[in-house]
Amino acid sequence: LQRLEGLSIDWLTVTADSPVAGMTIGEARIRKSTGASVVAIIRGASTNAAPGPDDVLEPGDVLVSVGTPDAVDALLARLSSS
């Protein structure tokens, strides 16, 4: 986790039991529901550096997220809430 003057950058993992697993970024309404942005998806050895709303979130994906500390915390809660 890195915090820079109101900006937080974190790497968050989508678990198999995450409520967003199998959804697209748009379907999960990540930006609208948390305020955080997913700026990259790391899947195995590949990185999608500019994911769009149609990119599917799969278990094991690592999401590089950016936003205020509160927004990134909200995204972490969204990934793990049931």
C-alpha cells in the first residue's frame, strides 16, 4: 500500500468467494460504488494496464487500484463482502 497526499495505490486480490468474481468491472460498478479506479489487472504473468468496463474479474486476479484512502478501503470491502 502506498499513500501520497490523499492518494492511495493498492494491489487487491479477487478471491474465489468474492461477490465480484465472474463479473465485469462495469457490472460490479466498482468506480460508482467505491470511488476507486482499477488501473490494471494482473492475471498470472500478464497485465492488462488499462482495463475497461467489459473486462471480467476472475478469481486470482490482482487489481491495481487508485483512489482516496477511503475509496480504496471501500473497494477492498466490496471485494470481500458477501
